[in-house]
Amino acid sequence: MNRMIKFVGLLATVAAFAPLLHAQFDFRIDGRDVQIHSFAQQGYALSNDNNFLSMDTTHGSFGMTDGGVNASVAITDKFRVGAQVYARNIGQLGDYHVQLDWGYGDYKFKDWFGIRGGKIKTALGLYNDVQDMEFLQTWALLPQGVYPLDLRSSTIAHTGGDIYGEISLHRAGSLGYTGYAGVRENDPYGGTYYGDAAAGDPEQSFSGKAAGGDARWHTPVEGLMIGASFADQTGIIKVLYGAYGGALLTAHSAPEHLTAGYADYIHGKWHLSSEFRRDYNIEPYAFLGTGGITNQSTKGWFGTVAYRAAKWLEVGTYNSRFYVDVPQNPTNPNSNHIFDQTVTARFDITSWWNLKVEGHFMNGYGDTFSAHGFYTADNPAGLKPDTNMFVVRTAFYR
């Protein structure tokens, strides 16, 4: 009953303040329109046996809050600048730390060629660079096998430069492309740091580079888009290795290869999508004058189906799969995968406010160093093989 009172109170608060937050803040400087956009989300999660995403979900948790504000302005017809600040608190992650999510200058010479520089969202797979635009998505949680919320910062952005464009293929549709190179994101408030600390190996530093590309074919079949991405990343991670009395261990990917293939199809009231992601990551390491190699490779895929039943209601389901190539304990059949069957109902209360109700039915919990939401520190009695979880998430945006 107490949980229900808190949940009803949350909805009442959002209902009261959402119209004010939706108010227009666009303005002009020297005759140029400055566009201001914002979003905020609040969620609640309740699970049966395992705690998830570093939250106390077995007792019900409201610890799922995030939001951001961005501004952009066209300096000339071809040159635009913009930036977004973002903060979140997902269980033990984020701690409301305000960060520059992205900020860059963009010069578009032609439709088929443009350049960007600064801190830029990374084009990788179907949703990586738009995963915060939740109004585009049916789901309260994106498929966690490919887009784990706790590891958001691992691939979200790079600091460097992009080239991009859209090339007409005439009757064959068009081809959009992005190529990039830069320095990887480092988030000490994210799941990578939390997961290592939870495993008894607190991370001391992380650095690395990334380069890659993305191509999207908008086919002549109306509503069908097919794409592929790749990325070569390097990472140098230093941790205090708990198994050897806190000795400093240095690991580096050599390099880490990410590949993805995906498709998205919209036909009438139906929306179907799918993605496969492969992370090939072999890490040589050194400590106490010795060394070795670990295989941190993983793969995942998902398929989604959504149906717009009414202007105010969309329903959908997805199946998400995540696999660990070489788990720390190969005799444990639950540590090499996480399978998640999900059903969702999205209610569009207004054009700028929605509510999503979602059920997750999961099997497996992944490896200690590839947790994807399940952490041993949050489950001191041990992880159970099956997890059923109820999620409600409400969001406003403008």
C-alpha cells in the first residue's frame, strides 16, 4: 500500500508541473533562432528475486531519474552549434552528476557532405545516438542485451570529429553515412566503474580512443531502413585487483572491435526493428610483474514488434538476448547469458507527456564483468536464475 501511495503521488506531481516545464523557452539572438529543448523521466521498478540496475527493485524502487536540456542555433545557413547537459540517478549510478552530454559545431557543405567537431553522439547501431529521445520509442527500457542502461556512457559519445552525409541513389533510395574518430567517453559514475568496484576491483582510471563508421540504406521499399556499424576502440583500464591484495592491474583492449547490423520497418500502424551487436574484446593485462590475456567478448541481439492501437495507445513486445563468450565461471549456466522477453503499453497522455508500463521476464544474469544490470553487490544472498520485473516510466519532453 505504501508503494502504491508513493507511485500515485509521483504521477500527481508530474501532472501538476509538466505543463509549466513544457512552456516555450526559444528566443532570438541577432535575428537567429535559439532552440531550447528539454526532457525528464521518472521510473519505478519492482522485481521478484534479483535487484536490477543497482536499484533495490525487490522492494520497489523509484531510483530511476534522468533529464537533460539542450540548445542549438544556426549561425549561418550551413553552420550550426549546439550542446546538451544531462544528469541521471539510476540506483547507485549517476548520482545526479551534471555532465556535458554533447556539444559541437556542425558545418554542412552539401546534403552529401558535412563535418562536425566537439563532443559528439556516436553513430553505432539503431539507437545509440538517439537513445535519450524516448518519445521516438515504445519501450520504457530499450533492449538491455544491446543497450544496457547501466553502461550507457561506454559508447554514447566521443570527443573528436565526424564526416557525414546523405547520398541519393535515385530509384534505389538513399544512403546515409557517418565516419568518426576521437577519444572515448569516461564516466566514473557509470556501470563500468560500479561493476568493477562491486566485484572487489575498484577502477582507478580509464582512457581510450575510438574510430568507426555507420551506413544506413533507406531502401525504395517505403518505411524500410537497413544499416550497419563498426567501431575500433582502445581502452586502458587500471584497477586495484582485489584477489591479490589490491595490487595495481593494467588491462588494455588490443583493440576492441564492435560490429552491428540492424533493420527498421514501419508500415501503417506497425513498427518492427531488429539489431545484432558483436563486441570482440581481447584484453592483455599486467600486474605484479606478470601478465596474461582475458577474453571479454560478448554479443547480443533483439527483435521488436509494436502496434499503434490508437492515437493515445501503442503496444509492443521484444525479445532481447545477451551472451558472454567466456564467463568467469563456465560451470554456471546462468552466467553466460541474459534472455529478456518484454511486453509494453505506451500511453500518450498529451503530445509531450507519456506513460509506459512494461513487464520483463528474464532468464540468466550474465558474468561478473559483463553484468548488464545484475551486480553481486546488490544481491548479497546470491543471484537467482529467473527475474520478473514490472517497470513504469513517465516522461515529458519539448
